[in-house]
Amino acid sequence: MRVLVADDDPQILKALRIILTAHGYDVSTARDGREAIDAAAHDRPDVIVLDLGMPGLDGVAVIEAVRGWTTTPILVVSGRTDTSGKVDALDAGADDYVTKPFATEELLARIRAVTRRAPEAADGPTVAFGDVVVDLAARQVKRAGQDVRLTPTEWAVLEQLVRNPRRLVTQQTLLTSVWGPTHTRDSGYLRIYLGTLRKKLEADPSRPRHLITEPGIGYRFVPDPE
Amino acid sequence: MRVLVADDDPQILKALRIILTAHGYDVSTARDGREAIDAAAHDRPDVIVLDLGMPGLDGVAVIEAVRGWTTTPILVVSGRTDTSGKVDALDAGADDYVTKPFATEELLARIRAVTRRAPEAADGPTVAFGDVVVDLAARQVKRAGQDVRLTPTEWAVLEQLVRNPRRLVTQQTLLTSVWGPTHTRDSGYLRIYLGTLRKKLEADPSRPRHLITEPGIGYRFVPDPE
DNA sequence: GTCCGGCGTATGGATCGCGTAAAGACGGCC
DNA sequence: GGCCGTCTTTACGCGATCCATACGCCGGAC
């Protein structure tokens, strides 16, 4: 998880870098609004912690500029405690607003809160569950960072399920979409391919948590409950 | 845009209702944690404004219960200013945390911020009653956020009833739609499956409130009595 | 009070569907 | 032609589901 911290105070920058790094984040930094926008575009962070009191560009202008091309969560940190400042920042596109001084634990919790809601706001239409990441566009599956080799049929089944998260996909739908309209009755294919998919993707293939069977009807893909 | 406001202080409740209504929101209210959970399930609001200091259920427990089945944004309002309270609430699934007293303009801005990101959850039209949510499109039933496992026959019966809320469904209709046109006289099947459905979905299976028997005629599904 | 029809519940056996393994068939590639 | 990966087909064990039956309860009719 990458964090961009933008603040003009080198001490705060340093302190935040240490704290965030200690909590497992990759930290990049910016010292003014111009740098912040460049870094946001270049580093593609998962969340931006933005100080409004930076010289040069106005803080709200930075937010609006960044919001022009990305939905990356923005958490504003500011010395201003007045309501209008908060309202302006939030309405410009910030996701949260914390006033200085703040407890680091609270900042971390708020970072978790805003990133929790935008897991797929990263780049690419990926679906993640457990330690698995499915990139539908790239036709690629990774597990714990490692490439997972899927056969064409396995991919076709998985894709159909992943494209309908939480929804039940009937056996007939799967069969016709993968094997063609002639196949309408389960010849046992599905059981086999769901088996191999579970073996490759589930932590415990004998107790699947994401590729669920609905007996007599079909199958269901369930992403992480969080 | 619907807002659920949960607070045990009637004055705050009233004030928020007036303010939010004036800004174009449809407001529903709850006075304790239990009510809040029920209202969240029944009214399906677009955002929940939740006071943590309510009697009865712990605020964090309310958040976790609601998070069990929906991603509706939750904005916590609390008198507690300590860090641990904020961290607990945010990590439980809250999207924002505002301490009393707060400026109404700020609250409104924060509501806009959390709702801006919500993509109006893609789960289809649902029918809710009690702590049960039936998603006809996804063919899924949840109770208090937990998945309820229904057999194909159980689902077929439930679906037929839920699709005709408040209307009486005759035994013959149920039999022919579930078991085929040959079955026209009650062989005792319906009694059995209504029994299991009540066991799985009713708060008190011996005193059903939603799956009602009409003696000699059929059955009737009744959503929550207002 | 007694009878009776309709309903709810429990129980046991037959059946169905699923998961798994293994082996043969097919096609691409060297 | 031989090798390899993938797909198809078949078979078996096991658990869940469904079916069939029986019994107890309740309210209404008489």
C-alpha cells in the first residue's frame, strides 16, 4: 500500500514517513502543491495525505487538480479548524479532514477507513480476494504476487464467476457461456473445473470461502467479506 | 437520498431531521442500537449517521452488525474525543467520525464526502423483513448479515411467496410452481418446507410473523408491519 | 365431551448431487 | 513420430436433500 505525504514542514514529513513505514506503507513525499500533483500522477499512490497549509498552490486547488484524473482517496491534514475550510476541502473532493494536532493512531485509522472503501480504485479492473488478484483486462491471476497458470477453460469459468460477484451463476449459464449453447445439462465438467480452480486459488480447497457451491443450482463467487 | 439518523437524544434527533430535510434528504430515525440495525435493514438508507453514546447495544457492535450485510456509509457522531474510541469505530467499519459539538455545515460536507464515493451498491432489489434480507436477483438470503443456506426447494417456495408480498398464495399455486403441474393436492410438502423456512428465517418459528398460514387456503408473506 | 379436518413437527430410508481421482482422447509443438 | 498439456469421460464415496409416514396439537362442529 503506497502513501503520498505532502507537507511543507520537513519535520512532520519525516515523522510521518517513519510512522507510516513502520506500519507497512510505502511512503513517498512532496513538499508543495506542485510536487504533490506530480507525485500523485507519477507514483500512483493508494492514498494521499495532504497538508493544506503549503506554500504556492492553494490546497483546494491541489485537490481539484488531483480529482481531475483520479479517485485516489485524499486525507487532508490542516492547522485550520474553521468550518468553512473543512467544507471547502471536503467539497473539493477530499475524503477526510483532520486538524492538527492529531493522534497518529487516529490518522492511521482514518487512512485505513478511506482506503478500505476504495480497494479497486487503484489502476486496472482487478478483483481481489484472499491473497489472490484477478486482472480481468490483462487476463491474469496472481496469488501472493506469483503468477497463477490457468488453462483457457479454467479462466473462462473463473471470469464468468468473478464478473458476477456475490451473485449466483447457474450451472446452465456457466455451461452455455463456456462450452456453447448446445451444452445445457451438467455433464460433470463444472465440478471438475471448480475443483481445479479451488486447488489453485483457495487457501483451503476442501473448505472454499470464495468459490461457493449452491447445490442443485450453480456456483457463486464471494469476494472478501470486508 | 435517504439518511438514517440514530441518536438517543430526541432533541438532536429532531434538530438533525429538520436540517437534513431542509437540505433535501429523506430522514428516518432510530433511538437505540437495536432500532438502528433494524432500520438500516428495512429502510436501506444511503448513509447512516450514528451516535455512539446510545443505551443498550454498544456503538461498535452496531457498526459491525450493519457492516455484516451492507457497505452503506456510516458517519459516527460522538461526544467521545479520545483517540481509542475513534480508532475502534473507524476500524469497525465506520467511514468518518465527528466529535460533538460539530458545525452542521461540516456534518453536511462530511455526509457529501462519504456518499460521493458510494456507487450505490450494485446488489439488486431486495426484500427485507425483520433482520432478513432476500435478494431475488442474486438468489441470496441473509439474516443479520449472515448467509442463510436454503435448499433449492426452500428457495423456490420462498421466492414464490416473496414475489407476492401481502397477497395470499394458494396451496395449488405453490405446489404447481414448485413441484410441477402434476401436483395439485397438498401431500404435506408445504407444511414441511414452510416449517424449515420459518426455522431459518423467523425470529420465533412457533409464532411466525412473516410467513403466515391461511388455514385451508394457502400461505401469505407479510413484510414488516409498520 | 367427542369427533374430525387441517396444521406443525419428528423420524427414517431412498435418492440425488457434489467432490475427487484416474484414465483415455485430442491437438499442438518440436 | 513422440511428447506434453488440456479436455473429456467414467466411476466411486459421501453427505445433503427430498420423500413418505406417523404422531401430537388445536379449533370448530355437533
